[in-house]
Amino acid sequence: MTVSTKGIRLNWGSRTLRAAVELLSSMRFSISLLTVICIASVIGTVLKQQEPLGNYVNQFGPFWAEAFGLVSLNTIYSAWWFLLILTFLVISTSLCISRNAPKILQDLNHLKENLREQSLKAFGHRAEATLAETPEVAARRIGQTLVQSGWKVKLQQRQTGQTETAGGSDGWMVAAKKGSANKLGYIAAHSAIVLICIGGLLDGDMMVKAQMLLGGKTMFTGGGLIADVPAQHRLSENNPTFRANLLVSEGSQSGTAIINQPGGVMLQELPFSIELKKFIVEYYSTGMPKLFASEVVIHDKETGKTTPARIEVNHPANYKGVEIYQSSFDDGGSSVTLKAVPITAASKSFEITGTIGSSSNLSNGPEKLTLEYTGLRVINVENFASSNVGNSAGGAVDVRKVDLHQAIESRLGAANKTKTQKELRNVGPSVSYKLRDASGQAREYNNYMLPVKLDDTPDNPSMYLLGMRETPAQPYQYLRIPVDAEGSMDSFLHVRAALADPVQREAAVKRYALQALGNDRPELVAQLTASASKAMALFAGPALQAGAVNGGKNVAGLQAVSDFMQSNVPEAERNRAGEVLIRILNGVLFDMVQTGRAQAGVPPMPPDDKTQAFMSQLVLSLSDAYHYPAPMAFVMTDFKQVQASVFQVARAPGKKIVYLGCAFLIVGIFAMLYVRERRVWVWLAPGSGSSDGLSESGAQSQATMALSTNRKTMDGDKEFEMLKTKLLQAPV
């Protein structure tokens, strides 16, 4: 039997109705729908689903972000058109099965024994032989042989029209069949598509959308406490299917989950509440989480019964038909204490305490700012391996900067061999926050709590890292502030403040000139004082403010000194003049550092290599600080971590249906690919005597054999030769 690709053809109704039914029940329509679903699933896999709109705008631009939203490409699996296609696929495939299954089941027991003997000569696999047996004896022998080999056999006696010459003997047709499971594979595979689609519809957003359409439920788009959300935004705990997220902080409990929807959320009431006793997270040496585990107590809302449980990734808990999965973890409202580090002279140092997820209002004179506490990370593992490993001065590097030995070595050896060495180090906690101005524009900051040693050079100082980025799509850029001998940034802050004060600058310049030349040469002291004053004025800029610009050019720091030399010093003298100016800057700034340390009552810095490395980094930090976009930076001084566990709670009645569909699909695919349907016919007609001496009694029969298979393979050829030898007793 050949499976038809055409649909059901009605004999009644209008022409349009007959055409629609024929199209809907045709296999070509089902395949088209399945193709569209596969393409949509590929898009849903490549394009991250249910991300905030800003993420799509940053990655693809506003036009494509809006286009994705119009056709719901960012929420494909809950889009109305996707669910509609699934529904039509279920209907179409079901009609295909209902149309072809009766024919297939009927064909299982139909051996086609009525095939005409002349038709056997048209088969590709055919053979003829003369047997020394009567047709009846040969038919029963052949039939018994096939039955023993697992074939389904049927014998048919026919009138041949040669009964007189053959002594009244009739012809016999032996019809056999094997591999009927091949056609059952068709039913199993197509039934699997129906079952999987039905399971997907049941476990998808179809039930939620149905309640929104028919039950008066609406999405919630506001803010505030969950307890204050009205009932029209809540789904009953008897909701037959849902998949939602539940965030529970340590020491608290919750029984209302959140179902994310495009443009808002729905609240799902649970028949229980989850209390998080302790959240456990373990890390690999790389800093990646190794284990999420939550020790919880489940409180039954109806009976008040408490059930302790431990939930891990891939080890969910089940209560009243609701699966509770460990999805992720988050901050549960950690408190942080931040110290404001003044970057501009107008800023003052102060401390502020806040909770992650909350905000505080600040003022910088007339400027109003909002400080939003966005994140706390207790562990930060970074790679401090040198990027020049393998490219040492003695390395075999050609003129194109290609180290052939290193390139070949990195691609040979064990599979776990890495191209570069990693030096992983935990640099301690960090805090991230946003500073939002009165217009609503915000920049994101990430500052480490502890100073970080960026290399292994003993003389180089550790540095505080103050990160900033304009948008989430950009990497952080860090202002590096060196720590002094006491492990603080007080020296940097004192020099930064002194640069903003013209009186302190002039006093430092005079002290530097007198220390460098003494009182014996007043005319040289005056020249050096003038040069140093000019250099310090350029370095400090006309206004010590973050990001001060003039005509698009920086007007402070090393860039200002460089611009001055480009405009006023001949090119031939710039190198020598630059060295002199840098030496003067370092000298005056070193005097400021020593003065500040004396005022603070700490010992002066000795003139050694360590101090020189500190001063080199200090000059760079002071120059970079002019480009810092905020008047102050916030460094964390203390924190109290409160962790939260993110659970995914799901009632999925379609899960078992999907599992059954997967089993059907496996069986169906294997049956269609690895089971070959074969049919054998042997026509035994009365012979014409014993002239060839085949039998003493003279009984003969003329045998014609044919083999049919649904796929032409080498195995089919071998099987035919084997059957020909076994059944017809003919040489190969």
C-alpha cells in the first residue's frame, strides 16, 4: 500500500468547503506547517527570548527591535500565530492519520494472494524453476519454510485451465509478507507529532491566554507590593497548567509566582508557600557556580502541613502536582555601606547605606542625582595571565609577529590543552550602581571593594578599580587609583584636592623650585617657578571638573600638556621639552604627596623604586580622573549579604503526553528506517511430465517466484538470492 499525500475528498458541500477540507487533511499541508514551525524554532533558539526591550535595541537597533516586537519574534513560543500553527498542525496530522490508518491496518493482514501469475514477470527480483514435486506438495513445503523464517504466509489453490493434461492437479499461489511494522512506524511517527504538539499546547501559554480572553484576566503593568495587586491580575491555584518564576529571600517565604508576559506579568497563586531556610552555592576555581541548592520548607495553605525539602539543579521537588525546580539565584536585599570618594573639588566625602534594588536621592549643589543600588558580587574571579606568554624576547617570531612554534604547539597535544595559560584569582567583592540625573539618563558603575594587584612586579602598587560604562552593551572602563604605603587612596585624594587649589599649587611649586636649586641662584629659581607653574596650570586645567572640555578637546591632564607642546614647541625640541615637563610635574606632585602625608601625621615616602612606581601610576590616575563622568565614586566599605533563590514552579500535565509522543517518535522512526516491508509470491503450476528425470513418479511443477520490497537495497538482493536457493532449490 502507498500512503497518499492527498487529503480527504468530500462528496457534499460547497466547492470551497471541499477544497479547504482536502487541503487541511493533506500531507503536503502538514509538512508545510511543520516546516514553518521548524524555522520559527530556529529563530527562537538563535534570538534570545523574553529579554527586556532595551537589550534588543542595543543589539539590533530601534527599527529591528520594534519589528521583532510586532511579529512577536522575541516571544515566539507564546505568540498567537505560533500557537495557531500548532493547532492546525494537530488537526491536519490527525486527519492524515485518520485517512491512512484504516488502509494501513487493513493492509497488515492482506497478503495479496490474488496477484495474477503473469504479473510476477514484471518484478525486478524474479526467478523460475522446475520442481520435482506436485504444486500442492511444493506449496506446503515452501509455506512451511517461510513460516519458520518468520514470514506471514497464505496458500491459495487456483484452477489453471490445464487440469486434464496435468492429471487433475490445480495450481497453487504462495503469498507471504514480512516487515509489516514499517507501516505501523508511519502511524507511530505521525501520532508522535500530534502528541508532542498537544503537550506543547497544554504546557504553553494557551491556558493563560484563554483565561485572559474568556475569564476577564488582564496583565499587570504597574509596580509595588505583590499583596496589593488586584484579583484580575491573579490566576487561581487551580489553574491546570502554568510555568512561573518564584523568588524567595533567605528567611522569608512566598506563595505567589510570576508569569512573564509581553508587556507585563500575571500572578500565579500556588497551593503552598515556600520558605527558604538557607541557600547554598559552591564555585569552581574559575568563579563559575558549581552547585545551587536550597534548603526549604513547603507550607501547605489548606492544611498548614510543613514539608522540609532540598532542591538542587536537576533534582526538583514535587508537591501537589507542582514541580519546583532550582532555576537560579539572585540578591535577596543585601545591605551595603558606600563611601563617596570625591573626584572633583566640589564634592565632599560621606557615607551612605542602601539595599540592593533600592535607590537614594543625592544632591551635588544644584545638580540632583539618584543613586540606584543594582548589584553585589561577593566573589570575582579574574584571569591575570600575561597576554604575552610564549612571545618572549627570545621567541622565534617572524616579521609578521607570528610565532609559528607557538601556533603549532597550541594546536597539538591533548584535547584539554589550552592555548594560553590562565592565572585565576579572586579579587574580592564588588558593588555595582547607577547614577541617574534629573533627565533620567544613567551611567552604570562597578567598583571593587579591595585594591587589586594587577601584576607580579613587586614595586608596582596595588590599585582600586573604579569601572564605568555608558550602556550595558559596552565593557567597563576602569579608573585605576594606586594605593599608598598605608593601603589607602588618601594620597591620591589629597593631591587631587591640592591641584584644584591655586594657592596650594603655587606653594608646592615654590617648595619644589627651592628644593631643586636652593637660594643661591634666585634668577634660576624664578624661571623654574614660572615653568613649573605653567605646567601645573595646564595639568590642573581651568576648572577641576569631571570631563571638562573645550571645543571637543580635553583641557586638563597629560593631554593638555601635550596639546600645549604641539602648539608652542618646535618639533625638534619636543622630546627634550617633554622630558623636562614630566620631570617637573613628577617633582611638584611628589612634593604635594609628601606635604599631605606630613599633615596626616604619617612618615614620608622614601625615594626608592617603589615610590617611583607609585608616582608614575599616580600621574596617570590624576590625568585619567579628569575624564571620569561623575563628581564622585562610591567605594564599598561594608556589606551584609542576603541571598535569594529563584525557583521555577510548573504544573505541566502535557509533560507525560510529550514523553509518550517521544516514545512513539523513536519507535516510528526506527520502524520506518530499519524495518523493510517485503512480500514474496511463488506461483506453482502443474508440470508437463518427467522428461527431465527429476522424479521417479514423474510429478513436476513449474515455479515462478517474485520478491517485492519498499526500498531497493543490497540486503534485498542478498535476501532474494537466499530465498531462491531455499525455496526453489535452485543454484545461486
